[in-house]
Amino acid sequence: MRKVTIQYRPFRWLKFTRHIIGNFPSKWEETNPKQLIAIACLTKQTISDVQFLSIMTNLSKRTIKKLDDYQRFQLINLFDTFQSDKPYNDFIIQKLDCKQTILHAPKAKLHNLSFGQFIFIDTHFTNYQESSDTTDLNKFIAAAYLPFGQRFAEHIIDINHKSVDNLDLLTKEAVVINYHLIRDWLTQVYPLVFSSHQDSTSEVSEDVKKQKPKKRTDSNSWIKVYENIVGDDIVNENKYADLPIHTILRFLSNKIKQARKK
């Protein structure tokens, strides 16, 4: 967290100045939910510089308005040096108040996430990246965030989907930004798995681009991975879906390493 000391004249016609101290996050760990939503607003150009700087520094808008153009420019530069490209492994917005219910994010590093839940989260996330359809966005969040103590099941997405629809769009866009960071972290931890996954989904990308209407990825390669792991053990297929995501990713990493040795 960077300390910001601001000197300004409370009254332009008087010579004396005041000092006020704020804080500006320098990395994702220091960012709170309100600030993440402000960053989402900034990417969508739906927030003024004054409001954005006020939220990021925890200073009042009245104080920010008293700054001259150069001082505001200096504060904006702090965001330019923000480590926004660094992966992060936790959901910054831990709870979503959807009026009818409170939905909770997975734990840090996805420790309580099953392989089955991950498939649905990642699939709906990918679909939203392609379609920009709010239905895909709502399903992505409904798959990721669950009521407290709720065990994941596919039908839960349809139930939560209606609740998620009550959230404002920019809060949901903030969750999208956050999942980008988590996905980058997964790629860093399991480079063999995610490079292989990306390769398998991009093999026909040029052909897909030529097709109209655009082909969706509901049956993406994670489903194929799941089917390959289950194999002929259909009776126990639900047990595979319930395995922790990290157990599956470690298994896949080892399989890829072994295959490359042959």
C-alpha cells in the first residue's frame, strides 16, 4: 500500500495549506471490493476521474476536487504503476448480496472447488468472453458463487442465475476481472495443463472465425478432459466430478509429463 500525502489550499484566496494522507493500493492483495468495482467502471468508462481517485485513495471527492490538474495527474500515475498484470489467487469480492440470498466466493487458491464446479465456471466464463451475453455472465457467477455451506450441483446454477440477475452489471464485471487474474495464476501453477488446454481450443479457431453464426464453446475441451478421465468407469463418474480441482490438475500435469518422455 502506498501512502499518499496531499497538500492543498482549502480556500484559494488564503495562503495557508493543509495536508491530508490517503492510501493507494499497489497490488491486488491490497485492493478492496469497492476499489475493484471502480477499476471495472474505469475499464467501461463509466466513472469520473474524481470519483475513481476518491475511491482508490479513500479520500473524499471534495478533497480530490481541490487538487490541481498536475496533482490529479500524479495520482493517476499511481494506477499506471499498479501491478494489474500480476496473477492473483483469491476472489476480492467475497460475498454478493443478491437480495434474496447471499452468495459466497470459493476459498483462496480454489481450495474448496471441485473439478465439476470448475468446468462450469470456466466454460461459462469462456462463453461470456465470446458472446458478451449477460446470460453467460450470470451463469458464470452463479457457478462460482454459492450460498453458504451449499455443495455444488449443476441445477444450482439455474437457481443462482435468477439471484445474480439482481446484481448491477459493473459488480459482475469486477468478478470477471478477478477471474482473469485467478486463471492467470492457474496457468502459472499448472503451465503444462493450461498450455495444452489453450492449444486444443485454438486448433480450429481460424475455421470457427469463418463460420456464421459463431460456434459456442459449451462443449469445450474441459468436458473432453473429464470424459477421458472417467473413461469406462461410468458408474463412478460423479466421484470424478467431486474431486478437488487441484487433484485433477496435478494428475493431468503428471500425465502430460509422462507423455512427453515417451
